[in-house]
Amino acid sequence: MRLFGYIIVAALVLSVLQHAIAALLIVGGLLLLWGILFRPREVFGFAAFCFLSAIVQRHFVVVLFLCAVVALAGSGRRAVRRRRDEENA
């Protein structure tokens, strides 16, 4: 009988936790909607930051490779521009 009481109490506690989490999700959704309406640049910037962080976390080697490619392309572009400026001068 005591075990049955513990099970009932545990079910009630889990139900209260479930409702609290649902309420927090609703509040978070409303705050997100408010942010999109009144501060879209900050909200979408934060979303892009979270997206890029997740990509770096999951595909670290690919991101390192892409950063190296971008760095090499940028330095090559700078070298070509510098050479063109020297020829024109």
C-alpha cells in the first residue's frame, strides 16, 4: 500500500514538472515572437550564431578546411590585387 502511495506521489510530481516545462516553453515562444517583432536583427543574428556553433561542433574538420580555403583565397586575391596595383603604378 505504501508503494502505491509513492507511485501516486511520483506521478503527481512528474505531472507538475511536465506542466511547468510546458509553461516555460510557451513563455519562451512568446518571448521569441516578441523579439522577432521588435528586435529582428538581434534575434536572427543570435539564431545564425547558434546555427554556426552547431555546425562547428558537429563538422569541425570540414569547418577548418573551409576556413583554410577562404584564408588562402583571400590571400591570393590580395596578392593579385597588389601585383595589379604595382603594374598600373
